Amino acid sequence: MMTTTYKKPSEQGYYGKFGGAYIPEMLHRNVEELQGCYLEIMQEPAFKKEFDSLLKDYVGRPTPLYFAQRLSQQFNTQIWLKREDLCHTGAHKINNTIGQILLAERLGKKRIIAETGAGQHGVATATVCALKGVECIVYMGEKDIERQAPNVARMKMLGAKVIPATSGSKTLKDATNEAIRDWINNPNDTHYIIGSVVGPHPYPDMVARFQSVISEEMRWQLKEQTGSELPTHVMACVGGGSNAAGAFYHFLDELTVQLVAVEAAGHGVNSGMSAATTQLGKPGILHGSKSILMQTADGQVVEPHSISAGLDYPGIGPLHAHLFDSGRGTFLSATDDEAVTAAFEVARLEGIIPALETAHAFAALKQLKLSTTDKMLICLSGRGDKDLATYMKAMEE
């Protein structure tokens, strides 16, 4: 068994050859402070009690594991949906922000910064800052501000200040750059709540642990329904990859369970407008860790493209890079059009409108050869309200 390889990074924060902390001198103190205390804080009984209580009474956990009967019939297999769309704020992101705001509180930080693409992490951060009465600044790409207007309005209503990132492709990568710059300038009173399993160690591990509540629940819920806690497949969409890390976490060392990650192929993997990192990328350093990222021959980051703002990222978390590199995970991709088509199919078959991000996972179902006895768990990471403008546009075409 390779227990230590998949789930836990090395002391330096490496999953295989990916991870680490590649950071400017100015951030050493902050990152080292986190590295030194995050596990200890997370294991304190008082922390665990408050975290669990907020997940239950505020977020609404456990989220249901729903047997999707009509979708199962369509694919002639057995499909369950982990309903993270039913969390408070409409996505899995709040699992992590609750954990990190409690951590920041214990570190005495009075100001919170975050980056966001689809806006779900921004909303989740603004929500927990309102809950705790803490100043909140969210960096968001100018392009994402336009296409995710409802989430921008929600953040502002919750009291957050939304600052547009106007450089580069004006999307998630650029928002992350701005947030890191802010953290360098305000190292003492500020905690940076990273929204995915990316960034310097300990963030990938910390975020995966907070999100692991997803797979922890999946196991006992599946056992309740079928008598066995192990499915044959677990599938999730991957940008940076926090919902996938959460859904995979408690299955990482169960080698009979196939882990399927679905990236955004945009207009097509080789179209020049894609975010299929594992197919197009190579090892490199982005936002403080070594991972697989899309880059030119001389190492410049290639601008990604996806119809979904949450998957529009040129890299992938180091845990996922290791799952890809080691062959433990199966990595597929779905195009913009395939994701939109799949979203309409799920809406009409199950009465659930999924986020565009999750729609990529549904779109990849047809790429798998599933049997009638297979048990497929799909992490439905968020609800589709934020994407209604995109869906309405698709209906007009």
C-alpha cells in the first residue's frame, strides 16, 4: 500500500515530484508560520468542534448522496451525485473557507484576501468574513467579473471589496497574481485564503483536508445505500482541483476505486483555446508550487480558455499532477460545447441545473465504458445559477 504517497505530502510539501513552496523572501515568514502550525491547529479539539458544528448548522452538511435514476438509465450503469450544490452559498468552496477563517482567527489575522474565478470561492470567503466580522478583499479577473455578475453582487452585499485584475487574460491566474502581491505588501495582519489545492505548501494539503469531508461522507452514505462503502469510480471536474481533491481524498489509497478527473478542453484540446493542463502542460512553477502547467517553450504561461470561469486555469494542483504522473488518476477532458450539452441533459433528466464546471464531468461520462454493476460517484460541485446567462445564450443559438 502506498498510503503515504497519495494522501500526505512529504515534509517539504511534495506529492511525488510536485509541490513544495517556491515563494518570494517577503512571504517566507507567513508561509513558514502556516507550515509550522496548521496541522496542530486543525487537530485541536476546540477547532474540530467549531469546524464540525459550523459545517452542520451553517453550511448544511452532510450533503445528500443522491442516486440519479434517470441519468443511470441513460448510461446503463449506477450513478450517484454528491450534492455539494446544496451547501450554503451553492458550492463546495465553503468547506475550505470555514476551515481557513477559523485558522486565521487563531493566528490573530484581522484581514482576509482571496482570489476567485467563477466567484464561488469569493462568495464563500466573503460569507465567512461576514460571519466572523473580518475585513475581506477579493481579487477577480475583469473578464470573470463580467461573466459572473451575480456572484460579484453577492460578494459586495456580504461586505467584501472586489478588486478587478486587469492584466494578462484578466481571469483566475491574474487574480491570483494580484492576491499574492497584496500578501507580500501586507504580511503581518493578512491571511490569504487560497480557494483550491494550489499554491505553496501547506495550502494544497490544507485545502484537501478541509474538502475531504466530501469523500468522508460519500463512504458512509454509499454504505448506507448499498452495503459497501467503496464505489468503482469517483469522478469530478478539475481546474486547480479542490472539489476533486475532496471527492478523491478518502479513496486515494483504495486502489480498486478508479479516480476520474475531467479538465476543460475549451474549443478543443489542440485549438489553442483550452485548459486541458495534463494533455498540454509540462512541469513548471506557478503560484508557489511545482506542478504541471501550460507554458511556451521558454517557460511563459500560456493563457487558458474555458467557458467555465472555475476551470479557466493554466495549471493543476500538485496532488493531481502526482495522480496523473503516477497513473493513479484517469484524466479526461470535455469541450465548452460538450459541457453545455451535458448541463441541459442533467437538468432535463434529473431536475438539477449544475454549475458549468461540474457539467464537464457529466460530459465525460460517455468517454467511459461503464457496466451495469459499476458504481459511479460524481461530485456535483456547485449549482448553475451563476451560469444562467451562459445557458440562456446557448438556448438562443
